[in-house]
Amino acid sequence: MDNVGVECVADAVFAAWVIRNSAGEVGVRLHVKPIPFYVSDTTPADWNALLERLGSHELVHTLREYSESGLLVVRPDPFWVQPAEFRQLPPTLTTDCFFVKKLRNDLYGGLLSTVVLAKSSLVIVKGDLNFRRLVGDRYWDEVSFSAASGAGAPPAPARVPVETLREAIRDYWPEIVPIVALRTTKSEVSVGVSQEATKVLDAQDPSWRYSGKYGIAVIA
């Protein structure tokens, strides 16, 4: 989750909608910060205060019912206030999303194989800071990869832009768990924007990456 206030109400409505429309077959985990990293960050205390503020509204009864049944969980974790990226997620959070298991097959000389099991149907990442955690604070517009320049020649750097979210997270996030990133652009990271669109925006408004005037919604 990101901000308290109206945004938190929208998150609550969405969570209730998901659970109700799945007939209770799908639960929702709301990941929050244990303390504010920024003044408007949602914490467990903010969530409880929101329910109290809404009083006897039908939404509150619905949310409390889902919480009591275990379909709705508000989960704080210290990770969200640490200077770390998603690739460094601790097991307590990773296993909410997917589970990685090593299997030994004696028929093939005891070689290990890796099986990834999905624990979530969808993960939604909100906010510019969490987007930067997801893809890393890196200049993805032009990334070096090793490429052979000719027969017998040493590898030469190839400058290749990373445009999609999947390209940026493929080495640590399994494709079987879809992830959606929602952000208001407040930093230079532009993953999710095509090179063509980036060039146009850079020419029209050099501050578009960090001005907060633009938003991005991408899925991987």
C-alpha cells in the first residue's frame, strides 16, 4: 500500500470487491509499513483509524467480516522501511508471492531442478518508491550486454534499452506470478515506457520523469 486517506479507502473498496466477486475463493493481503517512511504512508494504525472513522458503513462490516475469516490480512513488515530492493525480499514476504523448491532427481545423477510454485494470483505494487524498489535505481534506458562481434573476437558491449518491466525483473521474479506496478513518475527510472515515447517526452518536457505530472501502469 501507499498513502492513507482517499487512496487507502480506494484500496479497501478494491480488496472487498476482489473477495466478494471471487465468492470467498480469493483472499487479499495488504502489505503496509510498520512506521511511516513518509508522512502519508499507511500503517496498521492508519488502517484501524480508517475503519473507526467510517463507523457503521456497510464497507466496514464487510472488511471486518473478511478479516475475521482470514480472507483479508493487513501485514506490516520492516522491509518496507529499509533501503532494499524487491530482489532482496525476505522469505517472510517472498513466500506470500511464490515458493521455490529444489528437487533432486536420482535418475539423472542426482542433479537438482528448481520448481517455482505460485502463492499469489496477482501482486500489485503501488507508488514511485516501490517501483524503484522493483526495478532498481538503475539507468535502464541503455544497458550493456555481452555480445560477440565476430568469429574469435572478444565480447563487445552491446547497448540495449530495457523497455519492459518483465525484462527488468526476469532474473528474480517468476512469470507465473503476474505483477502490476502503478506509479506517479517522480524519479528518472523509465521502465515501462517505450524508447519512442521516451524520446518524444524528453523533447516535449524534460522534467516528465520526476515532475509528478505523469503516471504509469504496467504489468509483467
